[in-house]
Amino acid sequence: MTENHMNQLLAKISKKTGISPKKVLHFLGSSDPSEAFLGFNDVEEQVQRTVGSIQEHPLIAPTGVEVIGYIYETLKGKLIKLEQRER
């Protein structure tokens, strides 16, 4: 995917969600569109960061709703529940 395609995808996501491009990148764990859509090196770390972002969201944090992260191992057909990190 070229940098232009990544910028277009970021703009499209931002427009459809009403979330600023900067915040979309934050949710994706990146500050650079050219890196945001390339995947990630550490799947567990990315899931933990995503869970943390959801837990800290102003509509979730005060409710005490439990947010749990899972990784699906496609080759083994196995679902792995991640242990929650302390906040």
C-alpha cells in the first residue's frame, strides 16, 4: 500500500467515524499513516494497548465494564485470552 493510499484510507476512516485523523492514528498505535496500516510486530502488545484505550475511554472507564483482549491464532484455530494488566 502506498503512502497516498494510506492517507486516503485514514481520511476515509476519519470521515466515516467523525474521529479526527490524529485520534484514529492514536487508536491504531501510530503517529504516522505510513506505518499505521502495516500491522504490528508484537500482537500481544498491540491488543493490550487497544484494551487499555477502550478501558480509559470516557464512556467506558466510569462504568466499570470489564474489557478483555483475545488473540486468535489462525493457523491453530485457537483463541487466547490475554491477562489484564494493572491500570
